[in-house]
Amino acid sequence: MNRLASKGLLLFLLIVLSFQSSHAVEGMWLPHLLSNLNEKEMQDLGMKLTAKDIYDINESSLKDAIVSFGGFCTGELISPEGLILTNHHCGYGQIQYHSSVENDLLTDGFWAMSREEELHNPGLFVSFIVRIEDVTDQVLEGVTPGMSEEDRATLIKDKTRAITGQATEGTHYEARIKPFYYGNEYYMFVTETYRDVRLVGAPPSSIGKFGGDTDNWMWPRHTGDFSLFRVYSGPDGKPAEYSEDNIPLKPRHFLPVNLGGVEPGDFTMVFGFPGTTEQYLTSHAVEQLTSEINPTRINIRQVKLDILDEAMANSDENRIKYASKYAGIANYWKKWIGENKGLERLNATRKKREEEEAFDEWANSGGRSGKYGNVITRFAEIYDGENELNMAYNTIREAILRLDIAALSRRLDQYASDESMSREDIEAYIDRFYKDYDVATEQKLTAAMLAKYRENVVGQFQPTTFTELLNEKDGDYEKLTAYLFNESVIDEKEELLAFLDKNKKKRVGKKLRKDPLFSLYRDFAYIYNEKIQPRKRTTDAELDELYRTYMAGLREMQEDRRFYPDANGTLRVAYGQVEGYEPADGVEYLHYTTLEGIMDKEDPDNAEFVVPAKLRELYLKKEYGPYGQDGMMPVCFTASNHTTGGNSGSPVIDAEGRLIGINFDRAWQGTMSDIMFDPEMCRNISVDARYILFIIDKFAGAGHLIKEMSLVNTGSPVPADSAE
Ligand code: ARG
Ligand code: ASP
């Protein structure tokens, strides 16, 4: 090849590569800062809206259609009658709550055919964001550089209380102030919370959880992960406790649904409440996460899952009792495995170390060493110094404090000591607790978790009573737990209720301390509260201060870099485009899946891959109504939006502000995005809005719900009878 030809080839390759490379935009951005930081880029990517269309405090804007769903997921308003769309796995706890062996909504699904049939969910709430304010100056007023972390925290707490108090005075709003960039900035979120939220519809798990834990965190995906709720207000439109007199909420905004479908390159935006990310962790922290914390947690959860697998396979009752718990444990177990792989593939520790070296050099030049000089050295010292403590901290939290019996003990302890907690309160808790509890399974879990704790944790963090008891039982965990459970009154509902009948509230605490299971919990709680937590808090406070300084330094050093704050449960916007990805050398994934794939995966002998008869029938008849495309039924699609846990249920919004899908997951190869984002690999997974409507309309026959919505079709006009 001559030089000219090779130059031409190079140019060609460059063009091809630049076309291929992703337009993913890293970051979860604050809605009220979009006009400065993001609006132009979003419009360059195809968005037809302005920043003001997304977030405005005077006119209605997209934000008025977005809710925090119960504080752990996101939901969106999709009708003028308070209809809310979220994921099946977000409504899962509620769907399960209304389920029993006889009336199994998990398996059969649920569709309210009238408002009267909608189901009340005690404790569930949704919150709107009324406005967001930068309150950094007020919060940090009086904070001085030399101040101790403790004094700083106290001062900030007092300021926070005063500012939020003032902001909500005379209103029914609530307000929260949260730190950003490790306490370099503070923003206040004024919220409006509704507590009458009813279950309207849920597909059977064979649709809403199709593919189960096998497909979880995976692409290609075929899960119809959605459910429907309705928010009710008092007759005056304001939040009100559940009442038959309440009326469906008239939202300030709701999202129209676009049936036009998605094509690669289409602009997408995800608007919701991402929970936690740690993008600015140092190399030491990433090293600790990948080599210690994640392996420990993965291992503990593996043990739990094995026990639950067996318990659930052998009993329908246990299958329902543990459905939600199992999904919760399996979810992050799998995520951490993917996260570790991704961080390794990205050489995350090395990349971080290089950044730190550059920072260190900058920090120790130009007269900056007084302020930033020792930051990197201190990080190394702190992270290396507390290995045993960290192991104890992670193990006690993951293995012991998460045991059901620990949660029950904690609540009983509270009942014994808290004047305001009544007999009815504790009984309501007990009712709900034992509904999802099986004593034999809990005993096995306890034995296995005690063994894990023993294995992982050094002597100074082992409760003495635990050591003594274990010795007494010849180091045999089954013997030990058999003893604990036999002698205890809290391991079974009737026993516990009889115990509470017999003992006055005043005496409950004293009596319970003689209960071996309860008192073992208390010994662990003591170790955690008195031995582990205080030391952990000391190192954490040092780390907080260091990260705050590091962050301030980074922003000073990289003046032109556009920073975004870590996710912290506050409302954010992520944006990118519809696109597939290349998960491995020689493999290319499309951006969408269809009903064909569901039929390919069908396996009547595997509960995760059962296809409901009605769905098969619709497939065979190709009865897709206005929701299909070219004779196919789209199911899920991928896009390059930076999302995390909490973003589940978030709307995926098109260039003109219409709903095209709901976010529910990320693809396996990109699960490290909480720590390090990779535009080539990180994809969020969504259910196509057309599949959702198809299931509601054709599968469930709940066309009355579609009629509430506002449909557009950028592809072809929607037939008038689409919801018949
Ligand atoms: N991985 C998704 C998220 O983090 C969905 C989890 C629910 N599904 C399940 N099979 N556990 O929440
Ligand atoms: N499935 C997650 C959620 O429940 C979303 C994610 O982690 O990508 O919020």
C-alpha cells in the first residue's frame, strides 16, 4: 500500500470510528442548572425542548410529572387523573403485600377495572419536587477552615433546620437540604408528599419479571417491568391521608406517550431519583471495594441465596413469603459481581492512581501545598489503616443486622423503651413481619450468618456471649441455633404474642433480655454501636474532610472540566441516545428486543421463563394493534443514559418531552458506572412504552386506562379505536 492510500484508509477509519463511538453523556445533572451546563449539548443531541421546559418553578414543566416513588424508585404521571407508571419491581413489595396463596397477584397479575377496585397501600407515598434552591452560602455561614468536623456538622445541622423551617413555614411542604461535592455545596429540595397511593395494575410476574434473576442486569432483555398506581388527593387537591372521600390527583403536568418507536441515535433523557454513586472515589477506595468489600458481600449473599433457593423450591408458601426478599438479595449480589468485572476491565484503580498523581503534583506546586499538599498521602494512610475494622463493619451489616430476627429484635427493643410506641403499633409490625417469615428458614440463615461472622471478623469484635455459647455447643452452629430458637419466644408469632399478653410493656425489656435469641442480637448490636461504629465514624469524618478538600482542589485544578455531583437520592437528569453496544470482541448488540425473543426464551419448566397463554395467543395472531411495528412487537431497548439504583421507574423521554419507555435496569458490562462510567459499555435498559400499552390493552383488557392517557404517534397517526 502506498503512503497516500494508507493515509486515505486512516482517514476512512477515523471517520468510521467517530461515527461508531457512542454519544453517551456521563453525568446525572441537577435540573435547575441545566440551562448553564447542559442545554446546548442536549439540543445538539437532538432535544427540541429548553431547560425551562424541563424544570421551571413558575410554569408547569416536565419535573411536575416526576415523583419519588416511596423514596426508593421513581414514578411518573401519565394521565390527568393521577395515574402513575413505575416498574413492576418497584411495586413488587405492594403487589406481594396484597398476595396470598389463594389470591396470588404476583403470579396472576392485577387489574383494577374500576376506581373502586384499586388497592390501598399503607405506608406508600410519592413526592413531587416543588423547587430546588442553592443554599450553600447560608448553610456554610460561620463555618471556618480550622473548625473540627464535629463542630462543623453541628453548625450545619442547626443552619439546615432553620433554613428548611423558614422555607416551609405556613405550607404543607417539606424541605430537605443535602450536601453536594462532599459538602462544598448545599441545595435545598422543597417537596410535596402524597400518602394515598393505590395499586391500579400489574402484569403477572411471567411478564413483569420475565427472565427473573437469570436475566437481571442483562441484555438482551425481555422483561415487561412495569406497574400502575394512582395518586389520590383530598377533595381540595392537597395531600391527605387515605380516605374514601379522596379524589384522583390532578397533576400540574403528565407525560404524553409517544407510540412512534425508537431508532438508534434518537435523543433520550432519563428524569428521576438516582440513589448513590461514588464517581470521585480514590484509587485506594476502589481497590478496597474490588478486593475486599465486594467479595465479602458477594460471598455472604451467595450463602443466603443458596439457603433461600432450597426453601422456596420446596414450598409454595415460602416462595411467596420470600419472593421480595430474595429478589432484593439477588439483585445487588449480581450487581457487585458485574461491577467488579467492569472496574477491572477499565483498569479503574490504575486510572484513578494516575489522576491522583497528577493532583498530587499540582497540589505540591504553586504555593498550594498548605491547602492540598498532603491530601493524597492521607488518603493512603486512612484506607490502609483500618482493614480489620472495615471487615467487621461490612460483615456485621451484611450478615447479622440484615437477619429478619435482628430487625424484629430491634423493633421489640424500641417497643420496650419508647413510651410513644403502643401495643397496636407493635402488633401491626408483628403481623406484617411474620407474614413473610418462615422459622426453619430463618434458623438456617442465622446459623450460616453467625458462622460467616466468626470466619471474617477478628476477636475484638466478637461478642463474648457468642464465643461462650458457641464453645458450649462444641462450635456447632446448628446446635447453637437449635438452642437459640427453641428457648426463644420471638421466633414464632403465637409465642411472641402470648409473651406480650403476659408481660406489661414496662417489663418487656427486662424479660426479653433473658431471651437467648433477643439477647444475642443485643450483644451484636452493642458491638456494632459501641465498638465498630464510633471508630468507623472517626475515620469517615476524616475521609469526609479529605474528600471535601480533594473535590475543591480538583475543581480548582481542572477549571474547564464540567463536573457533576454524585447521585444522592435527589432529582436528576441524564441524557444520551438510543444505541446498542459491543459487549465483547466480535459481538454486537442491537438496541431493541421483540416478542419473538420472549417466545425463543420460553421454557414452561422454568418459572423464570414461563410465557402466559394469553401472550402466546396474541403473538400467534400477531394481534398487536397500534403498538406493533412492521409486524413485530417491540419489548425493551437500550440507550446511553447514565443511571443508577433509584432510577428504576424513571421515564425515558424523547426529544419533545414524551414518554417512550421506562427505565428499569443497566446492562451487565456497564454496572461499574456507579464508580466509573464507560460510554462504550454503559447502557440503561428500558421497557418500550408500546409494549406497556400493548400489555395493558390487549393482554389485560384494561383499555379504560389507555383512554386516560394522551397518545401521540410520530410514526403514523394513532387510530381512534386504539384502546377498544
Ligand atoms: N436490576 C434491577 C435494579 O437494580 C432490577 C431488579 C429487580 N429484578 C430482579 N430480578 N431482582 O433494581
Ligand atoms: N434496577 C435499578 C433500580 O431499581 C436501576 C439500576 O440500577 O440501573 O433503580
